Amino acid sequence: MRVDPVEDLPGRVRRVLNFLQAKDIPYQLRRFDEPAHHASQASVLLGCQLGAVVKSLVFASEDQDEIYLLLISGANRVDLEHLKTTLGVRLTPANPDVVLEKTGYPVGSVPPFGFENAFPVVIDADLMDIPFLWASAGEPSALVQIRSKDLPLLTGGRIQPIH
């Protein structure tokens, strides 16, 4: 684990931390020398349960015109048929170029909050059962811990079962 002065952090990480600070949300940042491209890698690096890692998955409508951010427990998988029933739209994984264009972050580094653009956010109900969550802080080797109760406030997201 590394500890870097805020001014030495990459711009995407500073953007996430500035968002949290502006909302007066307590957080803990951890940076690692190796990246965590998957929830299982983050869980091992952090020494936490897999379910406490938030996967920020970007899905799009079939025409890739509208995106949805799905915040999923690292222990869960998305049931797209269930989401189609509850959201009323068929979703497919967003193209990596669309993810970068719409969120400002590349696939594997998308944080759950702090975007310039607004889009629908769905929060896995299972995340609300875990007091503290870890999520991407804007790059694969930076993870931020927040309280689960702050996630809906930070995202404006809708809490629902995703499976």
C-alpha cells in the first residue's frame, strides 16, 4: 500500500476525492503498486470480503445511446432479464469507448459517483447490508472506502435486487 500526498494523485483520483470532500463524506483511500481490475483482486489486496467491493458496471440500451451504471456487490452477478423486467429496458455491456466518453473513466476504473454527466444508477440491494464498502477511486490501483449508507446519497441511485 502507498500513501501519496493529494497533489501527487492522478487527476481522476483527485476528482473522486474532491467530490467526496464537497459532499462532506468520510472516506479512506488506499493505493497499491499492483492494479485491481476485478473485484476478487481488490478483495485480496484489501483483505476484505468480496461482497464489500463495489463493481461499477456500465451498461447501455441496445442502441448504446443511453447508459446505466449498475453498482453491484463483488459477490454477485447481474441478472439482465431481471433488470429488464424491473427497469423496462434491455441492457447490454457498454462499449469501452462509450464508457470512457460518458463517464470520463476507462473500463476497470469507473468509480460509483462523481460524474459530470447524469445517468440512471441502480444499486444492488445486497450492498446496503455491509456497513463499509470499497470501490474504484478512478484508477485500477486506487480504492476508496465509504459507508454503504452514503452510496444512495452520492449517486442518486435506486436500490433494488439485481438477481
